[in-house]
Amino acid sequence: IAVNQEMLAELTAPPHVPTPIGRRKAKKLVVNMEILEQVGTMTDGTTYNYWTFGGSVPGSFIRTRVGDEVEFTLSNHPDNKLPHNIDLHAVTGPGGGAESSFVAPGHEKTFSFKTLNPGLYVYHCATAPVGMHIANGMYGLILVEPEGGLPEVDKEYYIMQGDFYTKGKNGERGLQPFDMQKAVDENADYVVFNGSVGALTGDNAITAKVGETVRLFVGNGGPNLVSSFHVIGEIFDKVYVEGGDLINENIQTTLIPAGGAAIVEFRVDVPGTLVLVDHSIFRAFNKGALGMLKVEGEENKKIYSGEIREGIYLPEGPGIQNMPTTDEIVEADIPAKSFDEQMEFGKQVYMQNCFACHQSEGQGVPNAFPPLAKSDYLNADVDRAISAVVNGLTGEITVNGVKYNSVMTRQMLSPDEVANVLTYVYNSWGNSGKVITREMVQKVKN
Ligand code: HEM
Ligand code: CU
């Protein structure tokens, strides 16, 4: 391939998509994707530590054409805590690229692939525990357009459903850690479009004008739930079933599998607010899977004669139906006055900072996060354990006879918080019962 045929891919955050490929020839397409772990808003008053491809959930939209040679560089930001990789369903090759892209924080990896099959494909992280990486938001869409491009339309948007599992119930306030057990049980607290409740409602609604044709690239990251994608007040003129070549017409609701996608197209004929839902309807009105397409323009009484009110479904809302509790906030740097207080404060720190990886009973996650319960590694050396928390830990270690070779980044905690959390860990789950003080922590901190 000649050098002048190389081009940098335009990447976009949802609900936007890059410029259509049109009639361009196959090229070498350079994709630079950055992984960012960052706290964002799940719903009013509730935050979540999202793991993202490109800083958004879903991750940046990638637009290619069949025959492109994609040179893909995956960078893992140095502030991130974990290694990640990428499995693109558009790739023909081992792990969809996962094997060649496994990358630790502060590193980057490059691999390349040829787009052989046109279609709309999901990409996602495939690092163990895979379900946890996907559940934290590590998915997105890559479009491979056919030769000559998709037919022109007036508006194109990017929408992706995902289910989230939080320690607290739907609507519980504060930073909510991931809950492994709820994820295994497929008991979602939030089911949303584009990463959060309200990402596509109110001021964030997508728009079109009467008479325009609209194309939605709809994906489903899962990790668990299948979407019954429906637009209230509209019929899909065309659905590219499962994102492939098969076109179905005149569809009310289309199934989008976890790890799958569909392209839906329709012309908007009358003004009003169309409501995008997962028609497993409690998810829409009680867990967040609700978006809006606002259509402006002239009324057409022949097509629809009645009154059209905006937000007709809003009174029920993407409902937060429980009163929030605010009593779980940890006060940093208030020294514990007794062992009992150290245990109490330490447990709070644990639930906010360690639980997601080391789990509620310190049991860890096989092949990914070592146990803290009855951990020989922990009990053998206090300074080493403190160091893992305040300075981070990488490289091969053996815990209770099992090898781990991963990364734990340093935890952003005050010396008192570290003393409390480690006291809690040492006095739980069959550990040796040591008490850690602020002074012991300060001695070990680099
Ligand atoms: C290792 C404690 C947060 C991932 C360890 C170890 C300890 C420890 C004592 C040494 C091995 C063992 O005894 O099992 C803590 C505490 C945390 C915390 C007290 C909270 C303040 C986290 C988080 C993650 C994580 C949030 C994941 C994002 C890991 C990993 C290792 C490890 C991957 C093994 C590192 C290696 O292979 O070298 N942790 N941890 N930890 N932790 Fe944590
Ligand atoms: Cu990941």
C-alpha cells in the first residue's frame, strides 16, 4: 500500500458517528485508542468508576470500509489501575486482536488487521475477569461499510445498551462499586443506553426534522442482557438484522444480542418525541433504558391527527424509586479512636476501594485478583502488604500456592485510611489479627 493511502481514523464519542466512507478506496487506516478508567455519573447523585475505550461508554465509534488495513494502537493510560486489551468482532484472527493487544497501564500495543466482512460489529475488552471489564463499560462499535458505502441518510446516531451491577440498589447515592455476585446472577441495577441514565433524554436527546431519514447504529455491550430494541411511535422501515447483510422491513422491535448489533432506519413523518426503549419494559422505566429522539417540523394530520405531547412517558421517568441514603460516606483523615472504630472505618474503605477486585469476603477472583482471606502473602509480611496498598504491586507473586502476575496500582488513600483498611483486612476472614497504625504506614510509603 502506497504511503499516500494511509489515513488517520476519525473517532467519535456517542451519540455521534464519523463521516461516512462514501466512495473512497480501501486504505491503511490508523486507529489510536486510549483506555481511560474514570469516575462518571450513573444517575443524579450516583457515580461509578467506568473503564472506557476513549473516555466514553460506549467507546469511540470506529468507521472503516471493507478491505481496509487497520493499524490499531491501544494505549493504557498511566493513571489506570489495570491491564486491558481489545477483542474486535470485525477481526479475523486470534481473540479478535485480544492476544496481541494485552497492555499494562503506561504502555501501548500495536497490531493490524484487514476488514474482510462488511457489517456492524461490537468490540470489547477481553481481560480476565472478562465480565467485569465489560460490565464497567469496556465495549463499543466498529462499522465496516461495504464497497461504495451505505446508502445516504439525513441523520446517523450511535446508541449502545449496557447493564450495570452496583453494590447499592438503583438510585442509592455516592460512588457505587461493581458487584460481582449481582453480575453473576444477572441481576442488573441499571440498564442504560450510552452508559448512564439520561444519556439520551432531555437536553441530551438526539434530533431530526420531519421528512428526514434516520439511521441508528445500535449495539448491545451486555455483559448479560439481550435487548428488545423499540422506538415508541415509529416503525423501522429497514433493519440490517444483527448488523449483517440481511435487511428486514417494517419492524416494530428488533432483538439485539449481548455482543451484537443492528442497524435500524426509518423516516420521521410527524413532529414529537419518539422514545427509544428496551421493550423489556421495567428496564426502560425503572432501570434507565430510555432515550429520546426529538422530531421538529410541520404536523401532518393525515398521518397522525391527535395531540402530540412531549415526554409523554416522562412522569414515570427512568425512575429512581428509593429514598437515597447518605450515611455511608467515609470521612478521610479522622483518626479512629478505638480498635472497633478502626474496624468500622476500615470496612467502609474496603467496600469503596478494594471490594471490586478482592471481593466481599476477601476471596478474590480466580486468575485475576488474589485472595486476601487467609492469604499467606499478606500474613507473612506487614510492610509488604502496606506497600502493596500505598505504592502499588506488579510482577509475579504467589498467594496460597497460586501464581498471579498482574498490576495493582497504588490506592489514593490517607495514611489513616490505609491503617484502618489493613487492620480490617488483618482482622477478618481468618487472617493473623494484626493492628496497623498510621506511623507504620508512613514508614513504608515511598
Ligand atoms: C494484590 C490489598 C485494592 C488488585 C494485593 C495484595 C494485598 C492487596 C495485600 C497482596 C497479595 C495478597 O495478599 O493477596 C489491597 C487492598 C486494597 C486493594 C487493602 C484496597 C485498599 C485493589 C484493587 C484492585 C486490586 C481496587 C483492582 C483494581 C490486585 C492485584 C494484585 C493485588 C491484581 C496482585 C498484583 C500482582 O500480581 O503483582 N492487594 N488491594 N487491589 N491486588 Fe489489591
Ligand atoms: Cu479491560
